[in-house]
Amino acid sequence: MTRLKKGDTVTVLSGRDRGKRGKILTMFPDREAALVERINLVKHFERRTQANQPSGIVEREAPIALAKLALVCARCGKPARIGVRVSEETAPPPALGPKGRLAPKGPPSAGKARGGAKHRICKRCEEAIGG
Ligand SMILES: [Zn+2]
């Protein structure tokens, strides 16, 4: 499973575009590859058409292996080692029942199943990354 997704800013770890950065335009999870803005450009020869001017050689992104990409942390600006943090902030506070007592709790598992959105974090600076 990849921890990258569309819209992430990534840096290229190896190959021709090593060190360059770009934004993920499209993910191909089943191919373990992605299209990244201005990365892994290949030349296409295009016939001149009314919709496509000027004619000639155009450069397009080609899919690059996810293994060659690393997410860039917006805070420390470095390729991030990604961790996953499960937040407990989304769980609602315990509701007060009549007379200010805590309302009876449901089964212990109920709260865990509901709350706990997963966030990707930079292991270097602990900053949450992306959405
Ligand atoms: Zn960071």
C-alpha cells in the first residue's frame, strides 16, 4: 500500500529526474506508479491540428514508479518519512446525562470504531501532511 496520493508534492529519489520536485497529477495504484508534474517527461510527436498548435514535439509526463518518489514535508521541506497517526480528536466528548452524570457508555469497542481518523505525519517534524 502506498501512502502517496493525488495532489501530494513529491521529490524524485532516483533516475533521470533525481532531486526534482512536482505534484502528483494522477495515481496508478495498480501499477504502483504516478504521473508527476514536470517529472519523467517524454517527447511526443504530434500532428498539427486546429486544436493542437503549434505542431511538433511536445513533452508529456510519463508514469514514474512510486518507489522512486518520496513525499515532501511542507514544514521541514525535506523528503519525509511518513508515519500514520490516529487522532482521537474526532471522537465526541462524553455526553453528560441527567444530573450531570456521565451517560451510560456503549460497548467499549463502539468508540474506537467510530473515532480515530488516520493522518499522515512527517516523522522528522511530526507535522501532519496533506489531507
Ligand atoms: Zn517534516
